Amino acid sequence: MLLDGLVIPLTTPFYPDGRLYLRKLEHNVRRYSLTPAAGMMALSSLGEAAMLSDEESGEVLRTAAEVCAPEKVLLAGVGRDSVAETLRMAERAAEARYDVAVVQASFELLAARRDARWMTELLTYFRMVADRSPLPVLIGGRSGQALPVEVVGEMQGHPQVLGALEVDGAAGRIAEVRAATGGVRREATVTTVFAAVTGRMLRGNDEPKGGGYIAADALSGAGTAVATAPPRPAMKTRTKGVGFQVVAGRSSSMLAALEAGAAAVMPALGACAPQSTYEVVAAWKDGDVGLAREKQERLTRAAEGIEEGLGVTGVKFGCDVNGYFGGIPRLPRLALRGAERREIEGILRPLRG
């Protein structure tokens, strides 16, 4: 699976009483499907995944997948404390036809004493999940608790491991990971314009469309003519060489991460300003470094006030400002006060949704 460009981390909408507001999730995913983003991730930290029950997590996965455009790569955050629960969530994601399972080690495991036993436990967790996962996996740590580069290096050769999610997205860290995984050489199936081919695209290609065509032999006989669909032309695909793919996850360091070798970025501001975040990626891909830096500087200022200053609550209100549904966070997080709302409105004014 090709990971490339901008991946939008989905927020999870709630009613005022804390119930899932799935209709608003549908609204957001449909709108994101119209943007140039390459994909979306459900159940990220921005989606308040730690505050959802397993049943609610399954509902979020199902709802997002049902309305997402088939050409968008779908990632699911499936990491749980145990191997067994992580695999159960990965199976739910596979049933909903996601493309990638994002497996982040638990906070408890990452916070344990860093000795030889801890390294063995980390490797055991990732190996057992990768061995049995129905989906290819992206491994990762948590904010402020990155995986040891040695663990990433050990996992690079596993055929089910696509790459790593670097939540903090520091350029130096990404360069280290790239250096430790430089020997990986794989091929990904892509379209004729080198975009990712998702499982939902292939499924749609295999399913014939209904139509008013009549089989030719039915016209010459006495039997009843039956309307049949013409065969759908096979999707034209090709392959692209990819290495160990790193996805960087911080808005303020998107450009630096791309320059350090990240294949894709998943900034929190992508949820409330997908067009503006994509413009950084587009300028960088076009080789216009000056424009990319200008766009990045504007995003960095916004990230300082929203993503890094107010976190999930700030990003959700930013979604409300730019025409997506953010709504309130789930308790114990609190809604923003008036002054904080006005600050975000001012910050987002120059940014395109």
C-alpha cells in the first residue's frame, strides 16, 4: 500500500450528552473526500480514541468507511494494551475494508523501564500483531514517547510492516529512522498516475454495475431476453518501488519532515484546514521550496495557537469555524471559552479550509 501526501486525522463528533454523533462524522468524511488529501485515519489520538469503548470504536470505523471515497486510503488506529485486543480491532477494521492498521504501543508499555526486557516486550507486541493482522500495519509510539530506533529497525523486514508513524514528526528523528531502514525495498500497486490503489477501488472494479444491456443471443431466440450488465473494464494499474514509509504527525514540522524523507504527513490541522495543509505538500512536491516554506510558516503560527496550545479541543472548534463539524470534546475535556474561540477564529481567518 502506497502512503503518500496528506492524511487527515478524523475527529470524533459527539452529542452534548457524550453519545457518538455519527451523522456528523459522515458529513466530515464526505467533505474530506472532496479534498486533495490522499487518505484519512480513524481512531487517532485526535479522534479521542482512548475515550471510546470497543463498540463505539467499531461504529466509528464502519461509519467512516461507508461514506469515504474509494480512492482515499483508509487507516485505522487499532493499538490496544494487549496483542489479543489489538488483533480484534484490526479484524474490525478489515471487515470495514480499511487499508492499513496503525499499531501504536500502549502508554503503559512505552512508559515502562527501558531495559532489555522492555525492548523484548515491545518487539514481541509488534511481531505478534504483524504476524496475525489481516491488514498491513504501520507501527508507532505516542506523543513524547517514540519507539526506540532499534525496534523500528528490527521490524523493518517484516512483510506486513509498511512503515512507522512518527507522531511528533521531528526531522532529526525521521532521518534516523530512514537511515535505520534504508535497506527495505518493496513494490506498491498504484494507478497509472502513481496514486494508491485501495481495496475498496479493487472491490468496486470487480462488482458489475447494473444496466439495461440485453444479451445478444437472447435477441435471436424465442426465450425471454434478460438485461445484463456489460463487463467492467479492468482497472489499469502499475507498480511503484517504495521503501520503509514514514508518516509524520505534527503540523508545525510538516515541511521539515518531508525534507527528511517522510512519505506522508498527518497533521492535526489537516482536520480543520485540509486545503492549507495540502498546499505545503503540493508546493514541496512541485519543487517550489520558497512557496512551501511560506505556506509552512503560516501553518506553524496556526499550530502554535491551536494544535499545540489547545489540542483536540482547539482543533475541533477550528473544524466548526471552517465548515466541518467539530463540536465539543468528550468529558473530562472542556469546551473552549469565548476568548479562546475568538483567538482561533482570528488564527484561521487567513487559512483555507
